[in-house]
Amino acid sequence: MNLRFWLFPILSTAALCAGSCAQAQTRIGEAVVIQNEVVRVAATTTPINVGDSMLRDETVRTGTDSAARFVMADSTNLSLGPNATLKLDRTVFNDEHSYRDVAIRMTTGAFRFVTGHSEKTAYKITTPLATIGVRGTTLDILSQRGRSVVVLQDGAASVCTRSSQCVQLTQPGDTAIITSTGGKVNITKANTPPWTFAANCAASAGLCAVNQYAGLSPSIKPAVQDGGVLCGR
């Protein structure tokens, strides 16, 4: 048998499979509030509109005087203020309406996070300075250069530095303040927050409402698998 002709169909099939797999992206939510400039960031930036999909492993950025709110498949609500950047690091579905594992990186800007129907241990939120564990929670999160602020609005949360210094937030208004100066990271707890997301709520209608994913338009049905399934399987 001519090896060239035997290998050609196999290599062609593999190439087509790789291309289709690369293009297949797991849909994990929907944009419900878009104000001014909101884009997804990849090789190029693409504007996001109300009703557009939220995709696994993507980065979302808001511009000046801009804001956005997304509802994920488990009814987690994510609100972003101006000049905010958020990365969905990882999402693994249990079923169509809950996650086994979801990691959200809030790189810079102001955010409000409201947990959905997934087990609370499934959520992992990070800023450049902190890791946040949630337990049925509404959190306001501010990520700045050298400073992160986490304000508990409802529920409870644990906020830790990368060196495992932690504070527990158990009462509304409890606040973790993490600072980095000269390479040294400190975390403190306050009962009076120096900042909240409330001003962003007031500036943008609907930004801080909470929607159930099932109540949105039925155009998006997220895949149950995590995108790691082999083609043709």
C-alpha cells in the first residue's frame, strides 16, 4: 500500500476535526445589560450586544462610561462597571443549569457578583491580589493596581491573599481590603466599607437587577460538556 495515500485521508480528517473543535465554544450565559462600549477581547475586539452569548474562556472589557450585566446558565449575575476587565478562566457544567467548577478572574475595575444555583464550592473568584470563596453571596468587588476591596452585601465569603492570609465576611458591610506595597501584601477587615458598587447601580438602569437565566430569551442552550470532548465521539 502506498503510505502517502493511506495517510492523506487520516490527516485531512484530523485537520477538519481540529478546525471544527477550535471553532466550537461553549455558551455559558447571555448579555442582558450593555451600556456604550462593551467588547470581547481575543485576537481582535468584538462588540457585545444585548442577547449575545457569553462564552467559555473569554475576556470581556468595558470602556469609559460603560457598563454590562451578564446572566450565566446557573443564574449567576455578573455586573461590570466602567473600565472593567473580566476573564472566564474555567467553566465545567454539571448539567444545563449548574456548574461543577467555575473560575472568574476580575482583573481590573468594579464588579457585583450574585451567586446562582450551583453549589457554592463550585465558584472561585480571583483578583490579582485575592482569592474569594463564596457561600450564597452578593459581593461588590473592586480591583485596582495594588489594591482589592471585597464588600459583602449578603451571605458570607472568605477572602484570602495568595499567601493564605484570610478574613471571613459574615455580616452585610463586612469588607476585606487587600493592599500590595513594595511586594508585601496585607489584608485587613473593616465593618464600614470605603467603597461599594452602588454608584454604578444608580448610573445604569438595570445594572444591579437580578435575573434567572430561564427567564431570558431561549436562543442560547449551553452545551453540557466542557468543550474537552473529542470530535467524532
